[in-house]
Amino acid sequence: MTAGGTGVARIRCDQLAPVLGDLEGNGRSILAAVEQAVADRVDVLVLPELATTGYVFRDADEAATVAVTADDPLFARVAGALDGTDTVVVVGFCERDGRLLRNSVAVVDRTGVRTVYRKTHLWDRETLVFTPGDAAPPVVDTAHGRIGVLVCYDMEFPEMPRMLALAGADLIAVPTNWPVGDHPERDRVAEVIAAQAAARTNGVFIACCDRAGTERGQDWNEASVIVDQFGWVAAETEVGAGATAITVDVFPALARDKSTSPHNDWIGDRRPELYDRKVPTA
Amino acid sequence: MTAGGTGVARIRCDQLAPVLGDLEGNGRSILAAVEQAVADRVDVLVLPELATTGYVFRDADEAATVAVTADDPLFARVAGALDGTDTVVVVGFCERDGRLLRNSVAVVDRTGVRTVYRKTHLWDRETLVFTPGDAAPPVVDTAHGRIGVLVCYDMEFPEMPRMLALAGADLIAVPTNWPVGDHPERDRVAEVIAAQAAARTNGVFIACCDRAGTERGQDWNEASVIVDQFGWVAAETEVGAGATAITVDVFPALARDKSTSPHNDWIGDRRPELYDRKVPTA
């Protein structure tokens, strides 16, 4: 535990292009991204969902062949690359959990894996491959602020960013694989709008790292975004930019001030005693 | 109670410009808007927050001079104007509740006032004038779908649209007075982004009726918007358009299908057993 996170933090989302099933090649891409982040003095590096394996598995059997545990040497190599730094890496991986498969995220620093979170809201055919997690998402106290973790579709349930904000998260890191979707030209992609609303209503920073690389015909929004505590976009890829990184310096501790007027506060103004009450009908 | 709401419904937000303290003039504007809506075969008319009185009260004493009860003849006149129709009007008013003042909304049809909702989340200096409501927001079953009601700042607490969606709301009507705020040119105003995210994650329609008319130096977004069940804008004013109305035909019952993939459903995918759990820290 540290009392850190009151200074500036350089946040990066590195929108990699994992190759389906290429555990070794994807591991090299992850390590290269970590080394580049260290070279660029990045403090918090967010990488995509399932960055170790890719996403479009035919079935659980195929996924099982590339699932790893949190003891996998890859994470020790990431920790080794962070030696001498306070940098934190948030990376999605296909996890073997006994006989189950999980869509998981590891938070890694120079000491090793700080925590693993298992995605609790599974999207579409993920339900045929993975078992959803049964634990609440974590908040990790780091030298660069308190980092909450969600995975992709989790974020679109407003209860999830809310519970992380209530637990004191300054920044929510969201490894994602956003399947490409239609949207009006005037609007950003729907998932970014969800991130903006979640950041604003909770007064937190949110960093969503999407992915690139067509996989079995599936394309992605390629719309990584870092949203500030007011819900405005601090850094973003150009949609469809391919494998690219976005980086921005922010003060995560600004998320600890939830006041919005002399009389208002995003958290203090909640009415939790009402939210479970029965809705009257007329 | 009706089993209605499976057909098309014409929704209108009429972005009036109330004049502070002019109960009689504002009443005339409200009635004119209702009569125009009936002439235009509008099914659901949403009017601004505090449409009877304006917003920028100096203090509670000033507001008390123009506060009315739900028995006020204005609402009977609105009901009278709806005679022979199934049209529903959702209108904000400054309510006298014994010795208290409330920032309230009446839902009115040809039978009279169906329900009154008292704003539960007060913004800024409203806290010096009004007492917040202690009841959950209602859902009103109408011939044009199940209409939930929120007021302005209420909507920015995601628990509120969520509880209305869980109670079966098809359309959430939100009388608002949105004080003008800065936003990046690329983005819509922040409150509209909140409405888009709330509509999408709950699979409901949302109609926010903002207001026009500078009041004691205060300007408004003038950004009324009707959002579809996917979170996209179906109708909107041009920001700063002044007093104007937006109208669109939708099928509110489409909100009853929450499926988003062969394996997903906005409501069914919730994990309520997790949302109150303690967040682990590392």
C-alpha cells in the first residue's frame, strides 16, 4: 500500500493487434509494449483484453490450448521489465483456472502480479468459452493512484464503475476488444459514450484500451480512449487507426474531489436509500 | 391501467422559455403548447422543469409566492385541453407541499393528474429553495407506453434510469433546466451524453425537455433531445436554438426487447449479487 498517486501520471493505452492463438508472438508484443512504455516514462500502461491469445475462439477447447495461469513466466518477464520503476501494467489474458477458462486481467508491477480480475459480464459467444468471475472488481493502490479494473462489457453496466468509484478508484483501466459497430457520424462509438458518462458521473478517469487486427473476419472499433474526470476525451485514437498507442499526462488524484458546485458532489448527492425502493406505478 | 403502448407514439419536447415568477403567463404558454400538441397529434408532450414559474429564485420566500399544489386549476385546464385524446403531458412545476417547496413534475392526461414526482437530487442553489423528494420515481402506464419520470440532475445518477427500466419503463421523460456549460466542439453537451448512455444501457427511450429564456443572467443549453433505445439521438434542437419544439415518432414497446446479441440482454446480464459486494483492494 502506498500513499501515492498525488502527482502527475503518464497513462498509455497501447492498442496492440494480437494474433489468434499465437501465445509466443503475442507475449513478445506485450513485452515490447512494456519496454517501450518504460522507455517513455509511462506510469500506467493499459493493454487489450485477451492480449495474450486473441479473441475469436471457435470454442472452449481451442481457447484451452492457449490458456495460462497467473504464474505464467510471461508475467514474471513483464515484472522484470518494470524493474527499477513504479510503472503499472494492466493486461488482459486467457486464464486457466483449474478446469475453467476465464477472461481475466492481471495488474503487474515490478513486484509481480498484484491482482487478477475475472470478467463478470461476458459478451456474446464468450459465454460459450469462459466462466464469468464471481468476485467484485478490484482497486489496486499504486504510486500513480488507485486503479480500478474492468473488462470491456463490464463497463457498460453502470453499477460497475460506480462500485469502483465508491471504493476510491481514481482511474479505471478497461482492457477491451470492441467489435466494430455502426454509429452516427456525429457521435463517437457507443462504448466511448458509455465511458464518458461513467467518468463524469463518478468523477473518475477511465482508460479503455481497444485492439487492432482483423481476426476470423471480425474487425474492432480500434477506438482506445482516455477520458478525464469530467467525462471529456483527453486522448483517443483515430477510429480505425490500427495498432497504435495513445498517451496523456493526468493527475489521477483530481478524482478525489467529487464536488461539482458549492452545494453538490457526485458521490455525496447519491440517495442510496431510494435506489432499492419499489417504483410506484400509476 | 392500460395494456397500451405497442403502437407508434409521437413524442415531443417543447422547449419553452418560462418567465420568472409569471405564473399566469407561463400557464398560458403551457396551455398553448398542449393545444398545439393536440393539434399535431402528439402522444407524449414533455415540457421543462419548473415550467410554471421559471428557475432562478433568489430564495425560498420568493419561490413560495408562486408555488402551487397539484390541485391548481392549471392542471384541470391541461386535462380539459386533452379531452377526447390519449395524449400525456409531463410538466415541471414549483409545488407547495404544506410548508415545504418541491421541484415537482405532474403527469397529466384527460382524466387529470395521474401522478406527481418530486425531484430527489437537487442541483446547486435548489438546495436552498426546495426540499428533495423522498419517494422513488414513478412509472405511469399509458396508451403510449410505460412512462418513467425523472427531473434534470436525477438522470445523471445512473441508479435512477436503471430503477425505472427495471420497473418496466419504455420511455423516461425528463423535464430539465440545463444551465449552459462548456463542452468540446466534437462532443454534445454532457447531459446529452449522460442521456445517451442511460438509454443504451437500459434499452429505453429518453426524452429530455430543456428550456430557453435567459433568467437573471443564467442561460441554458437549450439542448432538448429524444434518444432512442440504442442511445442514438432521434431528435434534437440545435444548441442555443431558443424556444422551439422537437418531435419524433417512435415505437416505445421496442424498449421491451432488451436483447443485444443471441447471448445477451441489457437487464438479464446484470449481476446484482455482485454490485453490493465489498471491492477487494490490493
